[in-house]
Amino acid sequence: MRVKAFGIAKEILGNSSIYIEPNMVTTVRQLKDYLYERYPEMLHLKTMAIAVNQSYATDDTNLSEEAEIVIIPPVSGG
Amino acid sequence: MTSIEISSIPLSVTDCYSMVSTPNGGGQAIFVGTVRNQTQKKKVLKLVFEAYTPMAIKEMQKIGLTLEERWGALKVVIHHRVGELLVGDIAVIIAVSTPHRAAAFEACQYAIDTLKETVPIWKKEFFEDGEIWVAAHP
């Protein structure tokens, strides 16, 4: 599945999106653990939220290949 | 009427005021957020704003809805800039029209405070000796 990123998360990934085999992660919690393991710099962020289909998702949200999945580092608009 | 926009061209206070001006409104509160020339005594050269636009629009719409439901807002404008901004440039405009003044102030304050917490927009500050994503780290 395709996971997109913005802001500092994009810089940590070194790309605006990464591909993860769908069987590797099936929930938001697992995706976060996957990211923390492979990109330890994510652990230093104040927060890291995951948006699924353009809404903030809870850790127990299931992920699917068709979903729009985006890493949301701490926002700083305004 | 709610006008929500993520814009790559300069924002206009006059336009936003016209959009919230209405005969049944007794008070219009407008918040204008601009680029400051320093952060913690470091000179700011420029800012770059980036947005996850479709979700940012949805989150801004939620704020607009809350202003209508909780404060009886008659008209709401939430416009945010993206791209490169220099000192003094307008980053955000929130305009709200309500029948009476107290609700206009409260609604406007709620809107900017909530935008800063929930809307997926990111700001990078550029200094003479480097750059940082604002608020990324504790």
C-alpha cells in the first residue's frame, strides 16, 4: 500500500511517499510501529498522526490497499 | 455561507471582509495572521507553507460548521496561504459575522486556535543559518 507524507515526515522518509507490502501492516498501530522501527527519527517528533481517507484515524483503524493513507507530523498552520 | 480556501496567491482582507459583510450581522471579527520577522530572537528570512489540501479543506469546513452551530455565525471565511511567504505577508485570514459582537470575537478565536491544532498545514521557517519545521519536535 502507498503511504504519503508531508512536512518533516516527508524529509525523514526521503520521499513524498513509500510503498509497504499490505500484509506487513493491517492497522494504524502497526503502521506506526513499522515507521518507528525503520525511521527512528519519527520517534523524536512531538506527535505523529495517521490520516485514512482524509480523516484522522485511531490506532485500531484497519488499513486497506485502496485507502488514502497519509503521515501527519505536528501541524503548524496559522 | 462559508468560504474555505487554500491559496497560492496573496490573501485579501478586503475580499474576506466583503464576503462576511451581511445586513443581519451586527459584528464582524477578522483575524489576520502574518509572517513575523523573528522567532526567539532569530531573524526570519522567509516561511514556506505546505498543505495536505483535500484534508485541510475538510478540517476547515468542520471549523466553519462549529462556528455556525455554536455561535450562530452568519458567514464564515477561512483562507490560508501556501507556498513561500516573506515577512509581513498574510498567512491566514479568518472572518466571521454574527448578530452580536461577543459571539464574533469568541468564534474567531476558536477558529484560529482550532486551525492551529487540527488542520494539516505545515510551516517551515528559514533563518540565516538554517531552517526548521515549526513545532515538529517537543
